Amino acid sequence: MSTPKDITFFHNPKCSTSRNAQTLLSGKSASFDTVEYLKTPLTRDQVRSILTYLDAETHPEVIKEFLRKDAPEAKTIEEAQDILEQDPGMMQRPLVVDWRRKKAVIGRPADAVLHIFKD
């Protein structure tokens, strides 16, 4: 069983996919923190960690998936950090991160967030 701070669900309550993912996650027995990332933006360190967990250093195309389709183009982790620092809403949502296991999943489609619980 994970402790509450092991797993974070980055959520936008105005997004239907994010709301659907939240419903799916609430059905799991694991504890997780929910962060409304528009109110509490990700730090540069969090963005770097998440993109590292998504293997962006080896597969830079992941950066494009991590940002919304209407976000400015980013080819590096640093460019993605700059974009999200300027506008946290440019992050693709929802996003779930298991900090202990160094694993992250972009919830598109919503049920993809459940992959965070697979080994």
C-alpha cells in the first residue's frame, strides 16, 4: 500500500477526462494526493522528474505528449519547464505520478491512469 505522498494525481476539475480519471482512481485502494495544478503549479524539479520518469531523455517525443497540443513546441526538458512556468495550463491532463517507484502516466484516455498501479 502506498503512503499518501507516494502517488500524486495532477488534476483539472474543469476537464472531463480529468474528472473521469479521478473517479477511476478513487475506486482503487491506494492512497494518493490530488493536486489542482492550475492552483498549485508543478515546480521545475517536478517537471524534470516526471519527464525523466516518462523517459523523455531517451525519447524526446514524450515531451510533445506531456504538453497540450496547443502548447508551444518544446524539444527539451528545459523548454518544457519554461512553458509550464509561464502557463501551467499547457500540461496535458490528467497526470498521475508514483514518486517512490519513479513512474508517471498521462491519463489520455482517462483509464490510462490505472497503469500507475501495474508493475
